[in-house]
Amino acid sequence: MIAGAAFKQAWKIPGHDEDAPDATEDRSWQEVLLAPAVQGVIFAVVKAAADRAGAATVHRVSGTWPG
């Protein structure tokens, strides 16, 4: 949910519509390919941050780093 909300905000910054274009919409190749690339980067960063926060919490509670 966090990644989705972050993407919607990021997609608005350059003046795009609120929703990212679908591949079948009449939009430029640049927009159609840029949207999932940006979405993927945001998702990966949010996932990494959540994983790292979870690992840090386990370390703080147990004294050992998970994994």
C-alpha cells in the first residue's frame, strides 16, 4: 500500500495523470515504459526498507542478526 501511494505521488510530479497508463492506451512509448520502471523501483525500495527495519527489530530484541 505504501509503495502504491508513493508511486501515485511520484507519477504526479512531472505533470502526468493521476494513474499510470496501461500498455494498450494511446500514450507515448516513453510514458508506457517509464511507468512500470518507476513503479518497480519504488516497490523495491519500500520492500528493502521494510525488510531492513524488520531485521533491525529482530536484532534489537534478540541480540543476533537474522539470517
